[in-house]
Amino acid sequence: MLVNGKWTEEWQPVQAKDEKGGFVRQVSSFRNWVTPDGKPGPTGEGGFAAEAGRYHLYVALICPWASRTLIGRKLKGLEDVISVSVVEPMLSKQGWQFGEYQGATNDPINGAVYMHEIYTKADPAFTGRATVPVLWDKRTGTIVNNESSDILRMLNGGFGDLARNDIDLYPAGKREEIEAFNARIYPALNNGVYRTGFATTQIAYEEAFSEVFDCLDQIETELEGRDLLFADHPTESDIRLFVTLVRFDVAYHGLFKCNLRRLSDYANLQSFCRRMLDWPGVAETVNFDHIKRGYYSIASLNPSGIVPLGPALDELF
């Protein structure tokens, strides 16, 4: 991680633990918002007005948090408004890096080699992990926001008429249900798979493991007779659920020891995942090669670096 703007050691997946040895995720540091008129959003300062070509998104295709924003960008028709750079899937000793791996890109905006250089360009004294996604302002040369939930929501409403408005990821009549669902699946499932995979004690692992499968069991029941969660099109809750499910059998079941059941053991969840992949633009944000190579490059979990050949994706999806 970075300490006062300096890279301190080789990249490690676990930077903080709770009293039981459980994985603790870093809180996002940059929380400004793009708004149609440039006024402040729910957090942060103003001055970030919606403009075509002004903003750039840094993502990793392995990362579910970054993939939320890529899906939002697709569904809202913002591909020509917000440019994108994709880091390589394999985690280097200095974390995310840009390069020539198929499906990755270089950084045409700042010329960075490593993602942590983007953070120190925004704040030369930054302390913390250099995570993705990052929404970058080309005009002022700084990070607008590095919290995926914020970015997804501002993609939905912050770009005004620059975005497609026939799909509302956060419809007014469903917001209470969406907020409750999001609050339920974040600790138990979205972050729960990481709490399972990166647990450093048996008790922390078992607690997280139980929460993951309790959550999957509940949602499997709730999806009975439903195509999507809250509307006839994807909402942000569908996106949050999908990005974890699509990685489940490919990475979390094996590498993260979430091995009680597979996605393919849940008929409704598997069907939901297939419907999401069939939604126009969504499949373009999913790269299974990046997902597998990225997760299995985590040396603390997979010292040999061997990437498994399975599962059979044509049977799964």
C-alpha cells in the first residue's frame, strides 16, 4: 500500500483485520460526485459538472466493484461520454498495473505504469490501497470518486441528458427495497466472499462462509418466479448481485473456499445470471480469462500461480 505517497512493500490482499482475524475492507477516500450542474452531490465538494469527454474510468475486469461501474456505463449509454482504461488482470508486486495483456490497456490519460501512481497524482501524500474503480477528472487532474456504489449511482443520475434515461438503475418507487437489499447483500455476499477467502482464522472463515450461503439460499427463494429483482430492467441491486454471482464458480468456490454449493446448484440464481448476461451490453463487461488469471495470481492464496482450466463455462452460463 501507499504510505504518505510512497509504495511501502509488495502487494498483499489483507491490510487490516478485526479482533477475530476477519478481513476488513478499506473505506474509500475520494467521495466527490459528478452532477448535471456541478453542484455538490451527497458527499464531497462541488465543481464536477457533467460534460462529455471530461471524465475517465479506471477499472479491472477481474474486480466486481469495478465491473459494477462498467455495467452502469453500458446500460446508461455513456460509452462515448466517459473513456476507460483497463488494468492487467495479474496483480503485480505493486498492485494493479497497465500493460499489453489481451483485454487490458495502457493509461493514455496520465501515462501511469501502476494504479498507485494515479492516487499519488491526485494526492502526493496519499496513504492507503490503490483500488479500482476510479473516476478521474481530466480537466482538474484529480480523482473524483473511488467508491463503486457512488460511481454507479452518479452514472445513473449525475450525467443528466448525456445518459440514456429509459433505464433507471435507482427508480424512485423502488428505492426503499433497493437500499434494504443492498445493505443485506454487501456484508453477507459481495464482501462476504472476500471475508471468507481472506479470513486469517478458522472462526472468521466459518462465520463468513455461513453468511455467504445463508444469503444465497435466501435470494434463491426470493427469485422464484421473477426474472429480475425489482423492475423489468436491471437496477443497481441486480448489478450488485450479478457481479458476485458471475465470479462464484470461476473463483470464489475454489480459491476462496466458498465450496458448500456452486452457482450451478441454484436454479434461480443461475437463471438470473444468464438473463443478466443476455441483457444488451452486460456480457461485454465480463472477461472470464481476466477473472481467473487475476484471482489466481494472488500469491498468498495460490503460491504456485497455476490457473485452473475449469469450470465449463458453456454449461454454467
